[in-house]
Amino acid sequence: MLFEPPIDELVKKAGCRYAVAVIVGARAKDLENKIPTLLNGSANLAINHAATEVFNGEVVGVQSK
């Protein structure tokens, strides 16, 4: 389960819950495929790492105007 960073803060950064799910999910999948040694085979760690990257502004999604 994801506790850090807080979901509410991720929603503020991404714009909506759907965007959080899409951005974090896509980045976690990318991490699993490209950097498996970082994750040591844990899918949960990939999601946590991706959420942290979004929270820190390292990964951003496309926002509509």
C-alpha cells in the first residue's frame, strides 16, 4: 500500500486521481522493464519509486488545457 508520498499531494501535482494512476503506473512499468536491478524484482517497490519521482517533480504527465 502506498503511504509516502501522500495520495492527496500526488493528486495536487498531477491534477486528478486518474492522472496519478496513469502516470505512476506507466513509470512503474518503465522502471520494471528498464532498471530491474534497482527494484530487485518487487512490483510494489516500482510503484513506490514511481510515486516518489512524481512527487519530487522528476516525472510529469501531459496536462490538457
